Amino acid sequence: MKKIIYDAWNVVMNHNINPLKNIPHTHVRHLVMQALALMWCVAFSMYFTSLWLFGITTIAHMILLGAVAFTVLTFETAKRKPSFFGNYYTPSRSRAIYVGGKRIELDPNDKGGEHE
């Protein structure tokens, strides 16, 4: 039973398994999946005869899919251009600490950090 559910899920939701795999461009596949999600939101809302339900499900889908898209974008940026996130050590970081009201200069070559 578990395998049947898993296979049924993949046939519908996995664009690498369902017939959308024949569309060569991944972004177009994603757009088609988005359009299908919107269509199913409308279908279920109309089934329950509620435009409120349509609005709620559409917003829920947009939030969920937007979060997934942002996560993928972040991971891809980290993989392809890690310098986008900058350097952990900022130029404005103070090179001195105060202990007991007295200033203690830190080694200028030490980048610091709690675990270093």
C-alpha cells in the first residue's frame, strides 16, 4: 500500500516522472506545475462553492511555493556564487575589547570568532 501511494504521488507531483518530463526546460515545467496548482485551487473551491476558499487556498499555495522558490534560490546562489553572501568578518568590526573599564587591543591579524 505504501508503494502504491508513493508511486501515485510521484506520477502526479514529480516533474521528472510525470509526462511533464518531456518538456526540456525546467522553468517551463515549473510554470506548468504552478498553472495546474492554480487550476486545482479553483476546482476545489468551486466544488465547495466558495470564493473565500479559493482565495485562502490560492494565498496558501503562493506562500508555500514562494517559500520553496526562495529556498531553492538561496541554495543555488550559495552553490554558484557564494561571494554574494559576503564575508563573515565585517570591516567595521571592533579590534578592541573592554575588560574592567580598560581597553585591550586585539591582534589585527586575528579575524576573531567564538570558535576559532
